[in-house]
Amino acid sequence: MDHFSYRNGELFCEDVAVERIADSLGTPLYVYSKATLLAHYRQLADAFAPVKPLICYSVKTNGNINVLRVLAGAGAGFDVVSGGELFRAQAAGGDPDKCVYAGVGKTDAEIRQAVAAGIGLFNVESEAELSNVDAIARQMGKGIRGALRINPDVDPHTHAHITTGKKETKFGIDLDRAGGVFRAFAKVQAADGAPGMHLTGVHIHIGSQITEVEPYVEAVRKVLALIDELRRDGLTMDWLDLGGGFGINYENRHALPASAFAAALLPMLLASKLQIAIEPGRYIAGNAGLLMANVLYLKAGGTKKFVIVDAGMNDLIRPMLYDAFHFIWPTRPGAKFIPPADRTDVSGMAGLETVDVVGPICESGDFFAHARAIPPVQRGQRLAIFSAGAYSFAMSSQYNARPRPAEVLVDGATFRVIRKRETYDDLIALEK
Ligand SMILES: Cc1ncc(COP(=O)(O)O)c(C=O)c1O
């Protein structure tokens, strides 16, 4: 699952005791495991190997250029959704030809930037964007490959805020209208190699943290039917980008391995003879990171016990945003309180205390856990907030004028700072 484990009563990331890292760098602190990033990337690559997919790691998940470098080194391309993410991908040595670019609101400047860079696949989300990208590429004298993002109206059974493939969401073009858009554009589109858009692909991304194969199967079946129809009409269709969304274990063992998704999809994908792309984010990075926090105070509230830590919702907003569950445990829990290796069920453990783990920010939503059973802790003890490698630092802010935490990448028995802790000067650096 990942390379975080308790040895001799304390938490290790690969072969480094996380306490040792926090002793030298302080808290709050993000700690990532290189071996875990690579293991999850390889699981996906192996599972989908029969269709030789282009694996585009989703930069929004965790865009630290050192994380991107690790994945680029393993062969990954990148899924970007802004000019800034393309900049990050390129800064990390990513090959733009292996990048896909989605997003409902690309600006003209961003489109020009991506066309100039030689982006691999433009995932276009509306008719208006299609004609705009085509016009800009023609002006620039460049031919570009494009896919239409289709909204297949499939319910991925995940949180409403990360559901993206249902009719009422803003993403993509309705399946019913998509055929008409392809046919109309085929009449005006540039010949292969000529300047302008070559619209020969379909993109879907139905949501995130998906733990069932059926929504993918349904979505793929729907868009393959459309592709077949368009091919029968003589249109060239050669790309299918399946998006990301593969879920991970946060709270339970419900997530599926990549091989389960691949087993369900491969027969259809192989038969389609399309070039396949996938855009995993959370599956690769989610369980490859944790956030370390220091216990500041214990407090008896009116009806609850609070453990107040030095990390806040500005560092990790997922609990507030999605009611997300993150397993929380002391980094040195003592021999009596070593959690099970998969960190799921601690209900049988005697002596735990039920507490709310909260941060210092002036918002009631500033919490990491409500009514959670953890070992008794004291001021000065450190806690690990697990599964914080995805959408965690990436969504951090300086709210309450709190400098962002440092990020560290562990590789075997060594670690290095991959982003320095921000300082007070950083808070006002752009305000002079
Ligand atoms: C277009 C697109 N692709 C890929 C992803 C990555 O999703 P996940 O991290 O669930 O794999 C996202 C996430 O929002 C996305 O919007």
C-alpha cells in the first residue's frame, strides 16, 4: 500500500524515522515517500500495459517539481489544467508532447503558451473553446491534436464536489451533442499536419476518489459507441483519454487496485484500437504523503475533548472541504498502541481516547477529525495525519497569515527538503 510503517514503536517513512525529520525541520511538515510514488505509478503502468497507455500524472494533485521529476523519470507525462501547471511540468523536465491540457476556462494567453510548447493533446470542453483554440493555432501556424471532453452523464458515486461527469456539472460537452460537434468541425478542420486543430480524440474524466469499476465501464461504453458511429461516418478517431479518478483507501478497504479497473476496461479498449491516455493523480500521490503536526494543547470543551495541533486547515483543507477522513496517529505511540499495518480498524484497541483533533485557525471548520479514537497524547507529542500526499499541500494557503509548511521527500534512508518552509517575509513579499 505505502512505505509508511511503525518499527520499534515509531513511525518510519521508508528507512527514515519521521521524528528525525521533524526534529531538524519542525512542524507542520509534509513528508513524501519516493518509493510509494513510484510503486503506485508502476501498479497503473503494469495494469494497463496491454494498451500501452500514455500515463499523465495529474499535476494539480501534488505539483511540487521534485515529485513531478520523480514521475517524469519513470516515464510519466502530465495532465495540466492551467498555464501554471504546464510551466511546472516543463520546469520538472516534462515533455510537453506527453502532456494533456483540460479545463473549462483556458485563456487565450494559456492557449498560446500550450500551442507554442507543443502540447500533446488539447482536451477541449466547449464549442466556443474549440473554435478559439483552432483559430489561435491557425494564427500561430501550428497543427495541434485535440480531443473533445465529453460529459457521459455517469454517476461515479463519490463526493458531490468531485463528481465531474454528470449532466449538471460544468465539464465537457453533453454526449447527445458531441456527435454533432465532431461532424460540424470535420467540415472545417485542418488536414493532418496543417495549422489548426485536428480533432480526433475523446476525453472523459467522470470524478475523483472512485471506488467502483461500473461508472468507468458505463462511461467508456457510451463514448466508444459514439466513436464507432463517427468512424462509420468516415471521421478519423484515434485517441481516448480516460481521465483519472482511481480511488485510494482513506478510511477503509473499499478502494480497488489498478488491476481491477484495467481488467474491466481492457477488453473494450483493446478492441477499440485507440491510443489510450489516463490521468491518475490521487492513486499515485494520495498515500505517498503525510502531514506531521505537533500537539500544542489539550482542552476540555463543553461536551468534547480537543487536541489542538500546530497544523491547520490552511495546511490541509480536505476535512473541511469534503468531510474527508484522514487516519491520525502519534508518530511515537508507545508499544501498547501500534496500529495495524493497513491503519484501518483500531476499534479493538483498549485505552484509546475519543477526541476532536483541531488546528489553531479562527474557523469552526478548522479540524482534522471529529470524535476520533486515538491513543492518549500530551503536549509536545507529534501526530501523523496520513494519506496527505494528494490535494493537500496543493490546496494549502496562507490563511491567518500562516507561512506554508516545508515539504520533504524521503528516498530510502535519506531525505531532502523539496520546498522550504515559508517565512513571514514570504507572507508580504509581493505586497511591497
Ligand atoms: C481532468 C482531470 N484529470 C485528472 C484528474 C485527477 O483525478 P484523480 O486525482 O482523482 O486521479 C482530475 C482531478 O480533478 C481532473 O480534473
